[in-house]
Amino acid sequence: MADYNAPGVYIKDVVSGSQSITQASSSVGILLGVTRSGKVGVAQKIGSWNEFIELYANGLDTPYMANSYLPYAVYGFFQNGGKELYVVSLKKNGVCATATATSGIVYVAANEGTWGNSLSVAVTKNEDWSASNPEFDVTISLGTSDSVTIKSVKLDTFASAILSNPKASAWIKTVTMTGVEALAVETANLADGSDGSTLSDADYISALDIIGTVDDVTFVGVPGQTSNAVNSGIIAYCDANGLFPILDMPLATTVDGAKTYRKSISAFTGAICYPWGNIYDPLSNTNISVPTCGHVMGVYARTIMSRGIYKAPAGIEAQVRGFLTMVTVLSESDLSTLNPVGVICILVKPNAGIVVWGARSLNSTDSTMRYVSDGLLNLNIKKSLYNGTQYAVFEPNSEDLWKRVETSCKSFLETLRSEGALKGTPSEAYYVTVDGSNNTPTTIAQGQLNIEIGYSPVKPAEFVIIKLAHSIESAE
């Protein structure tokens, strides 16, 4: 304790009784699927289409693949306004391309896949080479499209020069010099790289566990994987981990089939979209049909960032960029069939273009979670409060702590209310109970701090009813 003996002004830092709670991000997505190259089985965060190319198609002529919808979904996410996305590249039994040069140097491609079969490593004499100064240049090329040259390399620095170069190390992960006594002019062409075998439903489902390595994801999608097994696996994982799935239906699904498919599944929250969209494909130089989850994920992220977590991501503002036409043109009758069962329809609206025209979630049983915005707000509140009350762990479980937690939670909920996410006055919009009624001597002895929170969200105006009155004058 400070001694206040001399007259004057004294300053002392005092720790605030309550801690502020920051709203968690809800606009970050994750997409899983097959890429041409890049790290396999790892969730990598990107902030643009260019970053995707750098990580998953570095030096390649195109990032697109005839047998994978993932690159199209990633492009659609950013095209529609998404800002942050995790990508998980999957391969089954893939093999890295390798080469053993005449000198005995062994090269291994950075990642599995046939892309590595286009790699070559050429060693040439440096312009200052001499018998007393045996310096070499090494050029790593990926086909004829891209290359990098590292100059003035000697035997003892050869491997480290390649592996410390950002561009070269993106292509080559291992350079083994065992038994190599001298560098020589030579070219080694890597070969035998393989993309492995086709992924099964079980492979996609087990890969969902990779999502658990990151903690800021909300949306989950596996573009083009539409089997009942995969969609059920995605739902189960998201339900268990507080995430929001965006599912695709099979390409050839009819309107009646879409209704039947939707009624066969249910989740705490999530969305399933119909139909697929047609886009221009740079790979084939023609139009192709692609699943919607990546594009819709971008629309959802854009809506959250521009309008808030409580705004239903649908309507005239929810334009789907990139789709030229839809595989199925939906009529008002189709909409009346699909919307009540919770199919998110994508259709053309006059003067607006192609839009997301549906806001109902995958929850078929709980009316409080009927809409997409209900689920997103619920997940956001739970995540924000969970993260924001971590300070209470190991604190004395007393009335002082209860009051601090109550103040923190109410402050957070009041901010949501003032932004328009909750309806009514503070007493109507939310409540927080953390007192002796739910923290008894028994629960305290068990080390539990119990907090009960209730809130009343705003609902989207799904049906706008207008009554018109006309004054009719009699004609004489």
C-alpha cells in the first residue's frame, strides 16, 4: 500500500470489477475439398483469391480442376464479398514427386500430387565459377510457366539455399545431400507424383475434425459433396461444435426432390440451397454448373459485415455474384413448395438479378431457431459470452464475481439491443441470472459458476402484408 504522507496528487491503477465482452466474428468460413497443390490436411486462412492461388496453385497454369468444385467455391466466396476463409486441401494416398540427380542429390516436392511431375532442378556454373571457386547457380522450374534462380551456391550451402528461398521452398520441401562430394552441371526432373485415389464419403466426414484446429470459424461447406452420408456428417459435426453448415443438393435434383431431400434432414441451424448455378469456367472456356455453398457463404459473410448478425441474409440485397443463370428456373409455385420446408431458393428477381430468396434454417423442430439469422445470432452470442467470461475461471465464486459477470453479460447484450439485434426495452430484450438461485452451495462446492441468459431476437419480415384502400368515385 502506498504511503500518502506528502500533500499532492497520487495516481493508482485500479482493476475494473467487470470485464468487457467483445462480439465474436461470425463471417469466417471454411471450405474442404481437393486442390491441385498445397499443404494437405491443414486448415490455412486466406484473405483473397490471390492468396488461394499462392498457396494452392503457385506457379501452375490454373487453380481449377475438372474433378473438384473447391476452387470455384473459393472464388465465389470472395467474389460475393467474403473476407476471411479457411481452406482444407484433401488427398487420399497422394504421393510427392521425387528425383535423384546424377550427383546423388535427392529432391522431394513440397506437396503430394501430379503437379510436382512438372518440376525440374537445373544446376549450372556461375559466371564466376573456377576450379578454386566452384560456385553454381540453381534454377527450379515448374513446367514452362514459372521458375526461380538462386545464384552463387556452393556444396555446403546448396540445400539451405533452396529451402530458405520462399519461392523454391514452396515447390521443394526436401533436398538430401547424403554422400554428395561435389556439385555438377545437371538437370533433375521430378516424377512419380500422384494425386492418390478418389475420396470417399468417409474421407470427407473424417476430415471435418481438421476444423477443430481453428477457433474463429462459423460457416462450414464441402462444395459439391451432396450424399446423405456427407451432409449428415457435416450436420452432426456442426451441431456438436456450434457451427453453421451450408449444404448443397445433388445437381439433378428436381423441385419435388429438393423438398423430399430437405425434409429428410434436420439440424440445430444451417442452410441448404437450391438449385446449382451456371458460371463461366476459365478451365474449359465454357459455362458449367457449380454448387452454391461457396457463393452463398460469401453472401452471408457480406450481409453480416454490412448489416449485422441479426439481418436475414436474403432478399434484394443478397445478390449472388458470378452466377449467369440457374440450372433450374424457379416459379412462384416452386417457391411456395420449397420455402415452407426450409429450402433456401436462389432465383432471378426483376431489377435485382440472381438473389438468395429464403431465410429459413435447417431446424425443423424449434420455432425459435426457424430462421438463418436466429441460428447465426444464437451461435454468436454463445461464442462471444463463452470467450468473454473466461476471466471468471479460478476466481473466488462469490457474490462479487456474480455481480461482475452479470454486468459484463448485460453490457454485451445491451450493445446488441442498441444495434437492433434484440427487440424491446432492456427488460424485454434480455435477462441475466447469476445469483444464489442457480449458484447453490452444492454447485459452488463442485467448482461450477452457472449463468443463465435469455434474449429476444428480432425476426425477419418474411411475409410483408400490405392493405390497400381505394377511393372509388362513381362515374356520371
